[in-house]
Amino acid sequence: MSKIMLATTEVIYGKKVIRHLGLVRGSSIRSRHIGHDIIARFRGLVGGEIHEYSKLMAESREQVLDRIMDDAQELGANAVLSLRFVTTEIASGAAELLVYGTAVIVADEE
């Protein structure tokens, strides 16, 4: 699999857009783990970062980025522009993490 360039901007400096291929996305729905919830409640009492949830979100972000790159590659893209993340609560204890952007083909500027 070739590497897909990802950018939150509408352009990648030094590159020009040759072709727009459309919307691409990647999503994951995750639920909390009861054991992590218990630990999180204890951490909430004393304050500080809740490492279990930080790890869960980091894993989710990596997963959705892999999925959007797969989606872009299926369209023949080599980049995704205007990348955005959205999180939505689906049910108590479950949330969707969605990433979306515009698949494009870019080339070096001359």
C-alpha cells in the first residue's frame, strides 16, 4: 500500500491538485470497558489524566485514519485534503469517531 498524504488544509504546499475524486471517510464505533470505567472513576476522584480513555481514543484515531486511507486508495487518490474528525455519542458508553475529507490526486508543482 502506498502512503496517502493527509492534510487538514485545502492545499499541500509544493503540490498541485490534478483531480478531485470525492468524499472519503473512515469511522469506528467504540464502547467503554467496565474495568476502565471503574479505574476512571477512581482517577476522577483524585484528578489527572485518565490514561485508559486516552489510549482508547488514540487507538480509535489510528484506526479511522487507516480506514480513510484505504477508502482514498480505492479511488486512486494519493492525498486527502480538508481532513476533519467528528465524535458523536451513539448510546450511553458508546461513541462514533468519524474522519472525513476530500480524496485527490496531487503532483509536484513545476
